[in-house]
Amino acid sequence: MTRHRGYALFGALVAVVALVCGVIISGYGLLDGGGSGSREDAGGSGDRRPHGRTPVGTAAPASADHWTGTWAAAPSGAEPGAPVGHPGRSIRNVVHTSIGGTSVRLTFSNLYSPTPLLIGGASVAVGEGGGGPEAVAGTMRQLTFGRRAAVTVPPGGQIVSDPVALRVPYAGDLLVTLHTPRGGGPVTYHRHALQTSYLADGDRTRDLDAAAYAPSRRVWRYLTAVDVLNREARGAVVAFGDSITDGVGSGYGANRRWPDVLAARLRDQHIGVLNEGIGGNRVLSDASALRNGASGLDRFQRDVLERAGAKAVVIDLGINDILRGGETDPARITAGLRELAQRARARGLRVIGSTLTPFGAHRGYNAVTESVRDRVNEEIRSGRVFDEVVDFDKVVRDPYAPDRIRPVYDSGDGLHPSEAGYRVMGRYLSLRLLEDRAPAQL
């Protein structure tokens, strides 16, 4: 063999080895997702997918392309009985995820306080489950804000934490804890959490057990959003509405609101569901003084359009304009709903709207309120308001008394569905409406 032929053969062998190594490396990235993108890595404790390797204790890359909301709660007002906040205490919120991921970031709001809020420290951990304050060993992560452990949230403002690596489970509990060293004015909270929160004296943000914590009110304090890094995520659906979306009438700690039912159906498709319902909320008028939140028109930007990964919105709003707002002109309500739809479309969101459900056995029922509801529903069904329509009125009404909720679907007050009612609503919404452009077939 000549020297030149030997060099040529050696070069060919080097090229083959490089090619084989490249294939092996590429295959590893495809299967393992580089630590964050595969089916294995998307799951967590409580998720049935096999567990891959996840970096622990390091910050995750903040790739906006893959941040998706897994949980949210709209601020509804200032917590009663806490005019200066909870100075010197730790607040532990328990929230339930829709999808999981490999990193997490949290949003805290000081919307309803005229005073700066000092967060002395904060943490996130996977909960043991059952709605309690106990954390799974090895999952506690300290949060930072611009790489600092403490942060001051301005009056009326909000803050987003730095991302932190954590295997977030699908359909699992997260514990989000913050320590407030001093009073920060009225507490921005979500009134109808249907989930117990916990308080402890001192800085207990790193506690894994429940020894220092005592059950508090069934509210969420300061926390308004949880986003996850998930390479398989296909976006999030935002449920925007009032107490019926908020789940009033379902059990405490049960996670059986209609958006929870929808989330279970979308889980295998890696689509998050964000519940932005507020009990007593209206389309047209502010009800913050009643702790029922700003009007739908006012809060839509914050609670829908700014949510991470939002691809579609389901709007179920308008009953309280009739029952509590005294609105007797259906055209004003539908004009407000139409404006919401237009704003969502302008941001590229798919818009599904619900008909207003019956309240014939409720104390606010009379001929006028029923007429307004009927005319709003007629306009919604016409297709002139939303891209698609989900007829929640049709699915829960009593066929023998159409102005009332069917007894098996009534929680007992003639207005809010029972868990059976929420279950049928969450199952009735066609997943096709969230994606394709064909007209609805109802």
C-alpha cells in the first residue's frame, strides 16, 4: 500500500467514525430530549410516563417558545380581614397542575395593594398530594427574582420568578410558599379557591413537613400563574368566566370544576388548561369592591392574552351582568362578548363561547332576567359573536323546564352546577372546536 493510499483510507475511516458518532448523539437527543423535551422528561411524580434524567438545583433555560401555563387563578380582590397582609408569616398555596414539565416559574401579584410587597423568600415543591402542605423529599426549590432571594413587588404590580429546574408532575399538587417579613398592605387573593391554603410563623419556606403550618382559608394569596418548560407542550386553553368556571358548587380539594374535566381530556395531548374564572365576575362592570374582580373587558389582557402559551380561550361570562349588574339590554352584553372575541382573534387565539346556563330556580330569576338570558343566547348561537359555540345551556337544562338546571346537575342553589353538571360540561366541549376551523355541529 502506498503512503497516499494509506492516508486516504485513514481519512475515510475517520469520516465513518464521525458519522456514526453523530448518529448516536442525534439519536440520544431525540429519545432523551436533551434533558427537557422527551415524553420521559415531560412527566413527574404522579405521572405514569417513565422518568428520564432531570438536572437538579440548576436554572433551566428560559425558552419562550416552550413555556406553557399549567395553572392560573385570576386576582379577584383584596382579602378581607388582612388590611396589612400577613407580616412575619409564611403563606403556602396548594395548586393542582394540568400538564407537567422539567422547569417552572411563578407569577406573584400585588394588584390590589397601594403598598409595596416585600417577599423575603419563596419556594416551590411537589406536594405529597391530598391538598396538604407536605412536600415530597428532594423537590424543594428556592425561588429567585433576578438572581436575588428577596424582591419587592410594586403597588398594583406583579413579579415573575426566575425559572428553576423541577420535575413538575402532570395532574399533581405543587406547594408555592412565600415569606412576607413585614406588612404589604391588602393581600391580593383569589376568593373561591376551593383549596385550603396554609400559614406558618416565621420563614418556613423550606419546610418539607407540615409541623409549622396550620390550615388557613380556602383562598389563594398572591400567586396568579404557574408556567412549565415542556418541549412537548402544544399550548394552553384559557377558561375565562365567572363562578361557574371557578367551580362553585363542586367539592373542596376535589379538582372537579369543568376546566379540570377538560384538562384531564387534554393531558395526553400536552395541552395546559388555565382557569381564569372569578365568582361574581361580569363582562361590563367592575366588581373588585365585592371581591368579584375587575370586569371581563378590563382583565382580559392580563388574565388571557398574557398567559404563557395561550392558543385558545373558552368564554363563559354574562350571567352576573344580568343577575347582579342589573343589565337589561342583551345587546350591551353581546357587544362586550364580541369585543373580547375580537381582541383574542387579534392575538391569534381560537375563541369558543358558551351559552348562558339556566337559573330558573335561583332567587334572581324573573321574566325580565330570563328574557335577557334568552336573547343573549340567541345571539351567541347565531355565530355572530364567537368562532365556535359550546352550548352549555343545552347540556345542563331540564328538558321539561328549560329555564332550570336539570335536578341531577344542580348543586342546590338553582344557579351553579353540581359536580355531575361540571363533569358533563367538561366532557361536552368538543376538542375539535379548539383546533380546526370547521363550523360547530351542536
